[in-house]
Amino acid sequence: MLHIAWSAGDDTSGETTLDQGATFILARRMNLPERQPVVAETIDGSAYVFVRLPYVSDPALVVTATAAQPVVHRGQRDNGAIVELTTPQGGSTTPAPGQKISLIDSGTRIELRFPDLTFSALVTFDLPDLPGGSGTVQLGVDSLQHDDIWLIGAIAVALSPDNGVVAHGDLKQAFARWRGTEEHSDGAFDRNVLRPALTARGLEAGPRMNKIVLLVERCRRTAEFPSRVLDDVRGHLASLRHDG
């Protein structure tokens, strides 16, 4: 069960509880009357907050209730808006336009800020019961986020030095070790793992461009992976090397 308490400025606020599969959506609706610039509605089990502002995207924010942690999608375009996710511990993440992030902490606050509007949503949820020994438990992330596209980004950032990126062969080897599979050939690894990870983040890599550089720079710039998650990734990889 997912609970969201939201506010749009000082005068308008509300709360909603969502079942699995339902969504909470902030979006633009320019046909709202001027005297009522914010309207909240429930449609087919999903909650909508509509605002009458031309620079708010349609949709701007989407929070989806899943079987595990909820997923936040930033639909808001890059037009000066600030979108920030802040955990109860004070850690913050700034998703890029189009990026999806799974919330790993109940009580995370989502804010969308413009000069004349601050929209805030406090997201609380029950932590899922996951099987012991799984990567999702070790990393504190849900099964939706824990796929190849997410994993290769986390490994790439975790293994990259502060002023560089991990070597292609080392990344490929680490990914295969984590998954417990044979190593891909270079071409298959790029085509089936690296390129989808870039595409999912809205990146395009030409034939002469270093895909690992693009991936690591994007993940770092958007603070996609909190430091404690990267530490868990490094620890798990170290344990796999030791076991092998």
C-alpha cells in the first residue's frame, strides 16, 4: 500500500492511498478555471493533481505503486524546473528528464520547484518481504529496478575511479560474475547490455563514442545511485571474487 501526502503551494493539499498498479500523477491542464488553478481527481483508481501552469509538463511526475518499492518517473522537461528526491536521512537525488527511479526509503519527499510553484509529495509505503540472499535484499532495491539496465549502471559507477571509468573488459567480467553467467563477447555485451542502458536513460552513442563514459557520467550527474548502494555493489562483487 502506497500513501502520498501532497501540497501545491500554501493553500492546496491532499492525501491519497494507492493499491498496487495504481499511479499518482502531477500534470498540466490549461483548461482549468483561473479561480481554481489546482484540481485533484481520482480516475480508475489512480490519483491525479492537475495544475494550470503552462511550464508544467503533461505529465510532470508519475509515482507508481508496485509490489515492492514505488517507482518515480520524471516526465517534467528540462525548462528550468528543479526536481529533487530527498530521503528521511537527508540524501538527495535529482532525476533527469525521462528518468525513472525506484524509492528505497519510505518517507522520501519529492519536490518539483518553479519560481512561483513548489509541489511537494511525501511518499510512505510498506517495505516488501523479499527472499533472503537475493540481490534485491543486498542492494535494498526492488525487482523492477534490479534488471540489467539498472545493474550495469550501478556496477560501472561503483568500479570507476573518481576521475575515470572502469575498463570495458573489467566491467564485462564483473557483470558476468554478478549474474553467474559466461562472459559476453564484446559485441554482444555492448549490444545487449550497454546500449540498452544508455537508451533507457535517453542517451545516444555513436560508433566512435565510449558508451561506458556516457553511462558513468550520466549516472553521476543525476546522482542515480546513492553512495551506500555503490558500497553494497562493491562489497557484493568483492565477495564473489573471494568465493570464486
